[in-house]
Amino acid sequence: MSFSAPLMENGFSSPRNESFPAGLRVLVVDDDPTWLKILEKMLKKCSYEVTTCGLAREALKLLRERKDGYDIVISDVNMPDMDGFKLLEHVGLEMDLPVLMMSVDGETSRVMKGVQHGACDYLLKPIRMKELRNIWQHVFRKKIHEIRDIESHDSFDGIQISINGSDLSDDGHMFCGEDLTSVRKRKEFENKHDDVGDHSSPKKHRVVWSVDLHQKFVKAVNQIGFDSKYEVGPKKILDLMNVPWLTRENVASHLQKYRLYLSRLQKENDLKASFGGIKLSDLPSKDPAGSFGVQSSISGNQNDVPNGRYQYSGENFFAQDLDTKNHEGDLKRVVSESTDTKSTLTADLPDPQETRSSQMSFDHSFASLDSEVNYTAIPAQYSWSEAPQFKEEHKPLLQLEDGFSQLPPSGLHHIQIDPLQSASSITSGLSVTGREICGPEKIKPLYAQFNGNHVSLLSPKESAIDSFPVQSKSHMVKHQSFEPISTAISGMKPQGFNLSCITDFESCQRNLISATDTTFAPFNEDLTVCWLQGDCHSMNFELPNVEFTDYTDPGFIAEFPIYLCDTLTSDNECPFDTPEYPIVDQGLFLS
Amino acid sequence: MDKNLSQRQLDMKRSLLDQGYLDEQFIQLEELQDEDSPNFVEEMVTTFYNNSARLLENIEQALVTGPIDFAKLDNYMHQFKGSSSSIGATRVKNECTRFREHCTAANAEGCIRTFLRVKQEHTILRTKLETYFQLARQAGPSASGGGAKVR
């Protein structure tokens, strides 16, 4: 059963779901084959629709392939290929599904960790039937919260504006013939479908920040960032975005969320950094003689597949052409650090506003746009496990410029590659030029500096890393790739993955993918995820197009587009899929 | 259906429960057994034993190879413990807990000792369950668990 729009009428009482919770689509992830079978049997007895999976990676793949294919995820905490908590985060961010954790270990600290990472519940093994029978409540609860979220965003209370036919809001936006009196009910799911513009204040229709929209947003942000570092304001963004029906309030709200998201990513990164590392999955470095062949071997854990997949195949990490000295400095630092085998990716963000001619390009990767993003070379294989060192070295990777400067300096930052909007100097193809960072040693921080953009290194630990928007060929990426990221970052709630981000990312990804031939995709994907998770630093994403062209991890690519697409599509349909996108508050419909 | 056999089966189950070899989880498995999966419990036990052999092997390797990595041991044992809980293997599970305590204390000798106990309990239980399932088969399908509540 899919809880799509109609469901939303009054929660779950829509006629379509009379049988709820029967047919609840559950994805069970557990590496223990015995438990997997038992749980499957138990869930079937509850009349649920069960899909089992023995690996976290596989689970993520399934989830991404069918964004709205599942209602709830149950996962074991202890899994060989990925930490259950990480999976949890990913799911929360990317799909915004309720996740239940399971373990034979009921230690308070573990349970707490689960909750912190966003688990809806923590079940102790052996699990009883009655516990499983009730899991639908988590799905239901989430829905309700989403509705409430939407409503609160829209300042719905007490507002009864009925608008018939077209109406012009104060902002001059066209309203699309909705009768608002009934909007409240419809709102939840209609938001996503409507092209409703903003109504006259105070009632705001919920804007759905689609991928495209978010991309525009990020692009605008980056553009501004380049020009005037600290002056990113909603009005400016709005102007640059050139979306007629969007209001300044919409943008402001989105911006705020974006920042929050970034800062959260950052905090998480920091936290993770101090924990020992982000692990980048191993990347076979196949990078052909890329200019930079940073090859830090990524620590073997493939643990987080999505995480931190910074899989840069060996070299591609951009040689950032740091013209600015800062960058250079950072870059070097980065590089040197990366030499260690596991250098964490942290790039110090050098003062971004340098001339941005630095181009980070890893072989097609980050072109550091003149804007602030300086990507320090991203080592192909980064093992994030060097968190500690990571931390020290890079402090504020992200430099949030313009206004996003809430980024607390932290070791690991999410690398948020901002698609360089400004891209002035980003040239796709920035290939790692001479200045590139030399080899692995150098690249430490992955994205070094984004001139203040939020370059947050996505700590592998965090799922943030995953969403490293790597843009393979700068050309396409220029903005796009980063946009999604930015979007993602904006105001994403840690768990509530922002659908829009994904969507943006998705489109970005698509662009990327199509544009490049690198296995960059996965990376992007990861990046996106990452962003969502991390703190939302209000970053000025001005990352130049970071292009990780040489991403040779095919896996990424494969994954990447898929979920992105899914996100997009799902965005319109299923309330589940639209993560409570807090950011999306203004009812922009999904374009 | 041979009443005697089914009674014997029930008695054996009762005894296994009372002696702590098995717990409530085993009963739950039996309750899950139905006409779609008439041998569900036995299948689960088989899966468990197949999988656990591998896990035990990992632990053993980790114990005998080079300097002991307690964190790794703990992790393996955690997996094994989780697996044991799936069929309600209580005694095995308890030994696992003790083992993990030794890991935490970095007590190699304690680990080795308890590991041997884990293996022992694991084997004993297997033998008992084999007997049990044999009884169950002989007793006939209606007697093989499926809702029999022995409490």
C-alpha cells in the first residue's frame, strides 16, 4: 500500500488505506540470516509486505531505487559492511523513512546512540511479535508530524483565505486557482503537486523545493557569494533565481533551513571527526594518471558505503589550483595529509575569498571556482578514518561565507561542494593543473576550501559524505552539481532528509552523470546525503564545481542517479517521500 | 499421530526450557510455524547452526592468531550472541555474555576459557535439538510445535 496523497486527507483515514496497517511495506536489514528469516516470517504474519536484505549497502540501494517503495525500515545495529547507525542516518536523510534499530545489546549508551541518530525505536533481540505488530505507529506518527509541519509552516492557523480562481498575492504571485478553504486538507499532499504560488500573506502555501528549484537557489546563493561574500540575502537570491511565483519569504525560509542543515552537518562532522575517522570506502584507484593522484587508500572499511564515499579514484582529486595563497596553503596541507593513508578529508578552507582562480580540479573535479570553494584535492581514496588528524587540520573547512557563517569551525566539515555558481573560473575541465596537489600526500581535505562555501567535508561517518557532490565535469556541473547540495544543506534537518535536496541533487546528479563519464555519480549521491545530514551550516555554497571526475567507483554512479530520480518523483507523490521538508515550506510545487 | 511420541516431544521441550537450554524465543518460533512453513523451527535451527559455525570459526581464528584484538573479538561475539538469540539458545547466549565481559576486561585467558564453554553449549544444544526434531517428526506434523505452548 502506498501512502500517497489521498492518505493525507485526515491522516490515515482515507478510504484507500482502510486496511492499514496491513500491507505496510517493511524493509528489514540484518546480516544474520537466521534473524532475517525469522523477522520476515513474523512480519508476514502481521500482514506486512516484507523485503529482506542482508547488507546495509544493498538496503540503501533498494531504498534509493524505489524511493517510495517502503514505508519503514528495520535494521540491525551491528552489520559488517556498514554501521547500522550510519544506515540509519542515511535513510533518515535521504528517504525520511522511519527506522527502527535492533540489537541483542540493550545497553543504554547504544540505545541512546540510536535515538540520537534518529531511530524511531530501538528493539531488543529477541524480538516479540507484539512489538512488530505495532511498528506501523511510527509510520503514522511521521505522517502526522509532517502534516503538522506543513501546516505550521504555512501559518495556517486561523487563516482562512479562500481564493478562487487566480489570485495575486501581495508578492504578485499568481495563485493557481485553488480554493484555499479546503487547502488545509489537501495541503499535505497537494502541496507537492500544486503549482501554487504564494498566497497573500499570511498564509503561505507550502513551497515544494524541487530539485530544480533548489538548484536555482543554490546557484543564486553561490553567485552572490562570489560577489559579496557575506551578503547573501533572500532578496538577492530571489532575484537571481528568477522564479516568478517564489516569494522572498519562501527563499528566506529555505535559506534558513539550508544554513541550519549545513551547520548540523558540520557539527556532526566534528563529532565524527573526533571519533576516529571517517572512513572512506576503499576506492580502487583506477584513476588514470590523473593529475593528482591522491591515493590515500581509503581505509578498508567499506563501511559506509554511502558515507563518505569519497571515492575518488585515486587521483582525481583535484589539484586545486590554488592561486590564492590560502588555498595553496591549504591545499598543501591537504595534500600532505592525504598522503597518509587515511587522511581524512578535510580541507581547510582557506579564506575563500581569494581570487578564485584556483581551480580545483581533480581531473575533472573540483574546479575551484574562483569562488570560494577551494577544494583541496580530494584524495582519491580517502579514508576518513583519520578523523583526529583531520580534525586538527582542518578547521573550518567550511567557510561559510556570506552569511552562512555559522559554521562552527570544526575539524571535519562537510565538504560541501558548492556548485560553483559563479563559476566564473570554474571551468569544467579544470583539470588539475600544475598546481595541483601533488599526489596523495597532499590531499587531505577533500574539499578544501570552498571559499567559505560550505565546504564541509562530509565525514564519511556521516552520511553527509555521501553526498558529496562531485561533479565530474565541471561543465555541467557548474552549478548544478552543487546546487543540490546546497539545497540539501539548507535547512535540512538531520533526519528529515530534505527531499528537495535530494531532488536537487538529483537533477544535479543527472547533469553530472550525463556530463561526465566518471563514476562520479555515486559521489554525488553521497554528497547529497551528506548534506542532509550534517549540520546545516549556512553556508554559502559557493563551491566551485568540484568535479570529481575521476571517480571510478562505479557503484556510486549507479546508485546515484537512481535515488535521485526517485526522490524527484516521489516528491510529488507520496507524503512519505517528501520528507518533512522543513525547508520546503513554501509550497512551491515541484517543478 | 503417536500420542506417546508427541508427549515425549512436549516433555522434552519442557525440559529444555526448564533447564535453560531454550527460552521463550523458541516457543515464538514454534508459534510462527504454520502450514506455509511446517518445518519452520527446524529450518531456523539449521540456518542458525550453519551460520554460527562460521562465526565461531572467526572467533577462534581471532583468538589463536597473533595478538588478540579484543575489540574484534567482542564484535564477533556480539554477532554470534545475536544469532543465538534468534533460536532462543539461552545457555549459549549466557556464555557469550561472559565472553564479552572478558573481552572488555582484555582478559585473554578468560576469553579462551569462556569460548570453549560457548562451543560446548553450542554443541550440546545441537544434539538435544536433533533429538527433539526427530521426536517431532516421528510424532507427526500436528505435534511439531505450531502453537504448542509449553510454559
